[in-house]
Amino acid sequence: MTEREEKEMNERDLGDRRFYRAEQEASFAQSNVPQTPQTQHPAYRLAFNDTEFLLREELRPVRFQLELLKPEMLLEEAGVGSTLVMYGSARIPPPEAVDTALEGAKDLPDDEKIVVERLAAKAKYYAEAYKLARLVSEKSIIENGQRQFVICSGGGPSIMEAANRGASDAGAESLGLNIVLPHEQAPNPYVTPYLSFQFHYFALRKMHFLLRAKAVAVFPGGFGTFDEFFELLTLIQTGKMKPIPILLFGKDFWTRVIDFEALAEEGTINKKDLELFTWCEDAEDAWDHIREFYELD
């Protein structure tokens, strides 16, 4: 069949599209364009191909929609049904780096040395994050043709790395939701490349953390972890989100930096709100709680 005959057959095909796809239109616009003042001016560019236009202040609502749609569509195509989200510090060292960190801190001023020692003591949470991610990934739970409890992290180092590393060592895929920051940040090497996303807007990133979340494990962390943890608590407390297991690792840490009981005693939350999360110290406890919550075998 000649190219002309094939084209004529396609034109008679009732299922064939009558309009060209956007990528085809874009290629038409870039090929054989006469070089004139009109065609060279930014105003002549196709709007969806014009980065300068898309980055204008007035286009923020469109950029919001793009950051909502892109990960949602790709995760749907990837068959990701639900996630186990893991929040935590970007500063806690992995167990294998503890000795080096402590050795390097010997000559530091006492206050700085204490900080290094405290971070090193939290390396156990890197280990537990790794174990939880690996344990859950090895379950390979499939429901309705989609993968369930796929590991999802912020895509960075430390606790986030432990989560993706645990999934990777189990032979499973995992998500990384990175954020553009003024200082350099890159996905950790254990994130599945086609499930590695980058966000400009914190709000959209946090939305994607929870859209598919069926459980959230929260490890010791800083402002970012607090932000994500307390937004999750607020969503469930106010009824905007259905309850899910919230597994809070590190009771010594959390009760030192936040007095949850005092919040209840002051009346700013209800005593029952303290039941929104479950204290955990190891991966097995966390999985048992998830399993019981969803009545899994």
C-alpha cells in the first residue's frame, strides 16, 4: 500500500480523529516557517508552547492545574492505586554514616557536637523507615488491578531516602515528590525514575501526598515534617478527610518538642484528638496497625 493510499484509508476510518493532536500542530508550527518579523515575535508562538507566557503572573491558576493534573494522570497510567506516605527529616544520617559523623564532630564546639550526636542517635529511625518500606513493598498488594500501599516520600535524603531505598531493595517501585528550593535539591537515587515528580507549589505537593494515601508514617523531623503532619491531623480532625492510620515514630522526640497532652488540657483540642495518631517504635508495629485498620490477611 502506498503512502497516499494509506492516508486515504485513514481519512475514511470512522474512528480516526478529525483534528490534529497538539504535538502535531506544534511540529507544523516549527517547520517551514518563513523568517519574518511577525513569525519571530513571541506573540506569534502557540500559547501552549510559549514558556514565557505560561510563566506570567496571570497564568498561576493554569500552573496550579498543570501541577495537579500531571502527577495524577501519570500515577493513574502507572497503576498506582494507593500509597504509604513517609514523612521525616532530611538531616538524620543512615546508620552506616554515624561513625563518620561522630568522628567529624570531635573538634566542634560543644553545642554543635551535641547536635551531631543527637542526629546520630536518630539513625535508628532511618533503619525503621527502611524496614517499613521494604516490609510493605514485599507484600505486593494488588487490588482492582492496581498496586496498593506504594511507598511515597518527599524524594530527598535521610528518612525520605530510607523509604525509597527500602522499596527499591524489595524490588518495588516508589514515588518521590520533590520541591524546587533556592538551594540545590535532587531526587535520591532510589526513587523510580518515572514516578519522580518535581513541584513548584508546596500546596499542590502536599495535596498529592494525601490524594492516594492509605496510611502515613511520620518520623522525627523539622518544619517541613511538622507542616505535613499537622495539616494531615487538621484535615482528619475537621472531617475534610476520612481517617487513615497515622503512625508516629519516636515518642521521646515528639513529646519533648510538642506537649500534646497540654494542648488537650488547655482545651484547644479535644482529648479524643490524641487518638488520631498511633505511637510506633518499629516497622512491625506500624504494619500491624495498618493491617488491622484495613482488615488485611
